[in-house]
Amino acid sequence: MKLFICLECQDVVRLIDKKRKCQCGKCWGMYEDEIFATYHGPAVPLGFNNTSLVWAINNQPVSGKGKMFEAFVIPEKCSTFRKNAPKKKGRKKSKTKKPTAQEKKDAKALKLGAMMDEASASAELTKFYSHGKSDE
Ligand SMILES: [Zn+2]
């Protein structure tokens, strides 16, 4: 079975066919199909050897030492369990520069201008349609 450990909150999450997040929410993963799985965020992929785990469960000691089973850290390059960084959108963040008084004025004028254009355009349309109707 495939799991991941979040390096931020140390939560270990077993993957299922739906998105599952760790406690802090920075990592998540899921099975894309029966074999192929992806994980996202600052996580390390883990694997449990199913046979070994089932055997350990079936041989659970009543007391004393715990029964060991095989768990492993999955290599960085693994064809069935891949790190898939969240898709970054190609748009740049606009600089958070404060606009000057003149820029504010210009923006306001532009906004007003656009509103005026819209108003006149809709007036034109109204004229056009009412004209067309009156011709019928
Ligand atoms: Zn986390």
C-alpha cells in the first residue's frame, strides 16, 4: 500500500481513490487508478509491503515485542508513485505598488470613460432595436 509522510506535520496518510490531505493540509495524494498514484507538497512517499503487514497483523503478539513488518521509503523516481507539483498558472503577480494621485485620477477617468462608452453603446443598441421594430 502507498502512503506519504508530510514533512511539515509528520502525518502519515494512506492513499485511496480520493484526495486525502495530511493534518496541516500542505500535502495530499490519491490513486489516479489501480496502480498509479500521485502526491503533492512537502511529503515523502512510503510503501508498506502488504504481505508482510498482513502476516504481522495475523501474528500479533499478545505481549512483548511488536511484530515487525516491511515498510519503505519509495525512491524519488518511481513509475507508479510520483510527486506532482500543483500546476502553477503562468500569470505573474502584479506589483503591489501604490498608485500616485495622478494615476488614480487617470484610472478614475478611464473607468468613467468606459462607463460612458457602455452607456452610449447601449443607447445605440436600444435605438437600433427600437428602430428595427418600428419598421416592421
Ligand atoms: Zn502536513
